[in-house]
Amino acid sequence: MYKIKKIFIMLFFMSCASITNATDLLDMYKRALEHNTDVKYSDIDYKIANEKYNQTISTVFPEISFNAQTKKTSIEKYAGSSSINDYTLDTYSVDLVQPIFHLDVFDELEKAENNIKKYNVKKSNLKKEIMIDAAILYFNLIKKKNLLKSSKIKKKFLKTKLSNAHILFSKGYITNIELNKYINEYNLSEIDVDMYNNQLISAKQDVRIFSGKEINDIHHLNLNLKLEKRKYNLQEIINTAMQNEENIKMAIYDVRIFREELSSSKSQHYPTLDIVASYDFSDSTSGAKFGEQRQESTEIGIVLNFPIFQGGYVSSQVRESRYKYEKAQYTLDYIKKDVEKKIINDYNDNLILQNIISANRDYYNLAKENLTAVQSGYSLGVYSNVEVMEAEYNLIQSQSNLEKSILDYIITDLRLKKYTTDLNISHVEHINQWLIW
């Protein structure tokens, strides 16, 4: 009796451990924010953009340098009226260059500021994309697990059908052609089990790469939930997205960046003006031509640099910048069209999936009623065990189809929320409440 209690306690704790180790959608999203490679890339890109700005703004400040030199001269051979011996020369100088007028600096500063804004928008966009990708990958695990489960049940009842077929064939009730049909169906079911198992393993690897953690177990969708079916206005979504969608915003910043780059390239044709100043000190020991000397001097001046000819480099640079600017404009136009197409597709899918959910729910309810009827008939000897197993398979299949259609609907709803700038972590938390062990 003690051993039986001990086994039950062990099974209980194993079950609790399995539930504890199960990963929900919210946990997967939070881990992705910490470990996802794209998130790390985005953070680094933003830091690089800030450093580019710091580098650009530094060009308006003076450049100060200090130089020191000591030199010893040994006289090996000398012919002349005066006497020269070996001597040492020490020199020190401090040089200053203060830019006064560099027209390209203003364009480069605008470019750097727009670059920071672009990568800030990219960070915001990536968080929303991580929410959607987390849901897609998590839901994909649920779908693959359901497919594997239904394929195993199908394989089980086809195995029973094949066993019965062998009995019928041995008694001469069916031909070898009919028997081969059952054999082929069973062999295909074995292949399906292996295929869906491989797909589930692959889906788990996708999650590990995405979130940095391999998932051992997952939650499933509560099919009894009351799904909120929000009515969207297609034209309003498109209008909002054209103004606020992050990919469009980034493309607009790209246009501004390359426009400023074009202006900066053109400004290379204009003159630059700098103030220069220096302080020099030199000290030579006796033995030099003019004996021991010590000298201090200061210089200050204005340098005007007017470019006349650079071999066509600047003109080529201007043309290159103009091509980049034109390309950015074409890219912006394409992204707007692509976003509009995706909105229309998601909007239409959202409407269609509402009807599919309704139809799948009806079929699921019918499958439950059918299984109950077949089980009752089996107890009365009306139905065979194969028919009971087939009814069970149909129920699992209808359940999987219903769950899949709801999950697909949730994804389209998340995408539409992203286009309307409504998407945030509260939506992930809300969906997470629909998942049950």
C-alpha cells in the first residue's frame, strides 16, 4: 500500500512539473525580447545611428593637436668657415583648426538625425512584429501537435481496419486488390505520422531560434471561448496605415536621409572656411650653425579652400546620391502599395475566417454528437470498434480544424491591429488567457 501511494505521489509531482515547464505565449514573447537576434540587431543599429550623429556633430568643434619632436644631429664631415659640432633640436607645437563654414555639415546633421528617428521607429516596429511572430510560431506548434495527434489516431484505426481486412481476406470475403488498398492506406498513415512528427520538431527548432529557449510543452486554445469579432473599416485602416505604419515611416525617413545625402554631396562644390592657429617652441643645444637657440612663435590665420577640380569625383558622387534618392522614392511607393495589399488580404481573410469558424464549430458539435451516438450503438452491438475509432478520429480532426481556424483568425486580427497602431502587449496578455493546459 505504501508503494502504491509513493507511485501516485511521484506521478502527481511529475504532472505538476510538466505543467510548470509548459511555456505560454506571454513567456515566449518576453524571452524573445531578451534573446531574439533581430532585437539585438535593432538595438545595435540604434546605437550605431547615435554614434554617427555624435561623429557628425563633432566636426563643428575645433580640432586641437599637440606634436613633440626631439632630434639629435651628428656631424660626420663638414667644410666651411664656421665650426659646427653635434647638436640636439627639440620642437613642440600646438595646432588648432576651427571650422567656420562647411555647408555639408548641416546636411549631414539632418541626415544623422533622420537616421536616429528611423531606427527608433524600427525598434518600435520590431516589438510589434515580435508579438505577431510569437503568436504565429506558438500557434504553429499547436497546429503541428494537433496534426501529429490526429495522424496517430488515424494510423491506429487504419491498423485495426487492416487487421480485420486480413481476417476477411483469409475467409475469402474480399479480394487481394481490396486488401492491398487497406495495406496502402495504413502505410500512408505511417508516413503521415513520421512527417508530422518531423514538422513538429522543426517548429520547435524555429521557436528555439526565435526565443532562445526550446519548448517542451505548450498550452492549447480554449475552444469554449467567446471570440470577440471586431468590425473593421477597411478604408480607415488603409488611411491610418499610410500615415502611421512603421515600414512606411522608415521608408519616408530613408527618402529624407538620401535627400540630405544628395544636398551634402552638392555642397562639396562650395568653398570651406577655417580658422587656424598654432604655437611653436624649439630649443637647440650649442654646436648648431648659429649656436644655442631657443625660439617661441604663434600663428593665426584664416584658410579659404575653394575646390576647382577633383577629377570629376564630386560630380560622380552627386549623381550617385541622386540615384539613391530616386531609388528611396520608388521604394517608398512600393512599400505603400505592398502595405495596402496586405491590409486588404488580412481584412478579407478576417471576414472569411469568421464564417469558417462558424462552420467548423457546427461540424465539431456534430462530430461530438456522432461519437456519442456511435459509442451508444457500440454498447448495443450496432457499431463495430472500427466505427467508434473512426468517429473519434473525425472528432479530433474537426477539433483541430476549429482550433486552426480560430488561431488563423487571431493572427489576422493582430495584423489589422498593427496597421491601426493599436497593437501592444495587452493584446498578447489577452490571448494568453485563452490558452489552457
